Amino acid sequence: MAKPELTKELMAKTLKELMKIKPLDKISVQEIVEACGLNRKTFYYHFRDKQALVSWIFDHEYASLTDVNQNNSTIDELIEHLYKNREFYIAALTSNAQNNLREHLFQIVNDALTERISFLLGPSSLPPKKTSMIAHYFSHALIGSLTEWAKGGMKTSPDEEIIDFHQITQDCLVFIVDQHRSLKGNTG
């Protein structure tokens, strides 16, 4: 593994350890680098702020996930990953810092939902602005739900979270697509 990757992993491991004893919002970059034996310049070479480090941790861990059977959606895998690493993600999702993990996850969820909408539409399509609005709506709903789940300590199983959200979202998206098709059929 390349040295920059090892340095990032060291900072990630250190931040996770610090978060076991102190809230994320109370941890400074100086504390992270001192615990690593590095300097601030090294930190800022790799990350613009500690929230970028939190997002890197998520990306690094989440990218290694694979659904061998291809049965799960991106959102299912996301919820399962958050739950398996809940100690870290409860702290990260409930942080009020700018550029936080919620914003990062929003983009990931929004991209996944945009793909799902396109899949459901099949050969028909919606104007890009309408597709974007629908994806944004459901992305905000999911990120809000995940944040509330984290604030509550992620006490319910991911299966409960996935089933509830997935079914509601799926039903609503199918309804929206069907409405679009019926409106399109009535005007054509």
C-alpha cells in the first residue's frame, strides 16, 4: 500500500479511537495529528478538514462492500454498513459541523435514487428537472430518517429500517411513474 494511503488510514483509525472518548465536534485537527505523531500540514495535505476525513472513512469502508448476490440496493447496503459500524456513524451523523457526513451521504443516495427512477421509467422519461426534484425529495427523506435513527442510537435493526423505507419509497416511486405514464397517455 502506498504511503499516502497508509497515512490516511492512520488518521482515520486515530479519529475513530478519539471518537470513542470524545464527541466528533469537540475533536480538533491538532488532537488528531498529535495522536498520530504527524503535523497539521500533513493532515491538510490529505484532507481539507476533519469532516473530509469522516467522509473519506465512509468512502473507504463503503467502497470495499460488495453484494455478492447483487440482491441489495445501494441504500440497503448503506443502512447495513451504518449499523455494523454504528458507534462511529452515530457520532458522525449527529455532528453539526459544516461539510458533514449527512451532506456526503445525500449525494450518494440522490445518485442511487436517480438511477432507480430511470430504471422504473424504462423507455419513457421525465424531464431532468422533475427527476431531480423527485430524487432530492426522497434523498432528504432518507437522510433525515437515517439521522433520526442515529440520534436514537440505531436501536432498531437495519432490516426494520430497510424494509420500512424501501417499501414506502418503492410504492411512492412506482405511483409517481404510473401517474407520469397515465398523464403522458392522456395527452398523446
